[in-house]
Amino acid sequence: MRGRSHVVLGALGWLAGAPLAASTLHLGLPHETLAASTVGCAGAALLPDLDHPSGTIAQSLGPLTRGVATVLSRALGGHRHASHGLLFAGVCAALAQLLQTMAGRRAMAVLLFVLVAFALRALKPPRGRGEAAGTALIALQAAAATAAAWHFVPGPWTWMPWVVGGGCVLHMVGDLLTDAGVPLFWPFRVRLSVPVLGFPGDTDEKVLVSLMTCALAWLTIRTF
């Protein structure tokens, strides 16, 4: 799936599943927390593609994210390898949990800023402007969204590790539906695929994204 498709699937999956999970576990989930975590999951649904140095999110924050993507691509074996397995999702969630434990809400705010920047880059690829201007605009928008979350969303943000892990898993679900498939149980390299969408960008994917966008809009209105 393409970046925009992953963003929509991440938001839709979290908005549909988080309230149900919170209710089942008898946990509170205020609307402002649900809103912030949905946006965060939309960005986290792009994390596995940090193994692609020329991909969309590698360009989100300029040389910083491009450098991280280059290092990860070499370490993880290239695009759609280790980063597209459940082990990667677990490691990312564990790292977020470690950050939350050690540095609390401030570290989670920085993480949310990065995830929002990822989502914005996928939804609004730069057109007709320089890279520096596009990166600066995304950074300002992500900072504004993070500041709003900091002001309105209470608590230590212990939901962020779940957002990170959940977003990664939703990314893999999306790529599982394409012909290329994913090595879901990496380091076992067998690729699993339920090829209902063909290759990324095919007409089937565009139709599915349109339907998911409608579902997301309906669910947002119904929830909030």
C-alpha cells in the first residue's frame, strides 16, 4: 500500500478498535485522548516504511529522517524485510514504553510530533515548493498539533506505546493485502500474502482507500 493508504488505515483501525478495547478492559478513553491517539496511530502506521530511504516518510523532516531511514534500511535488510514483521512492531512498542517510563509525557510529546509529521507528509506530498519550505511547513503543523494535544490531553500518555505497536501492525495488515506480501513472522523469511489489492497504487487500492476514507469520516462523526 502507498503512504496515504497506510495513514487512512491506521486512523480507521485505531478509531474503530480503541474504544472497543477500552470498554472491554474497563478503561477510560476520553474523546480528547481518542482524538490524539488516532492521529498518532495514523502516523505510526508508516513506521515500518522507515526502511525505505527514498520513501515518503524518510523525507518528512529532511536530513534527520532521511539519515535514520538510511541506517535502518541497511540494518534491517532493505525495504519490506525485518521492519514488516511482528517482531519489529513489538520492539517499537517496547522502545516507546521505555521512553515513556524514563522521560514521561515530554518524550511522548516528541514522539507524537514525529508521528504527526509522518502522517502529514504522506497526506500532503510537497508540490511546487522547495524541500526546505515543505519540511518547515510540516514541522510547524506537527508542532501545532502536538501543542494542542499537550494542552488538552491529560495524563502521562501511557497509550502511546500501544499507538506505536498498533500502527505498525496495521501497516503490515495493509501490505499483507498486496501481491508483494510481508514476512510477518520475521526472522522466518516466508512472505505471507492475501493479494486482494494487486500492487501498490493499483485501482483496487484507490477504491479501497476511498471506501476507508468514507468509513473514517462516518466513524469520526459518530464517535465525536
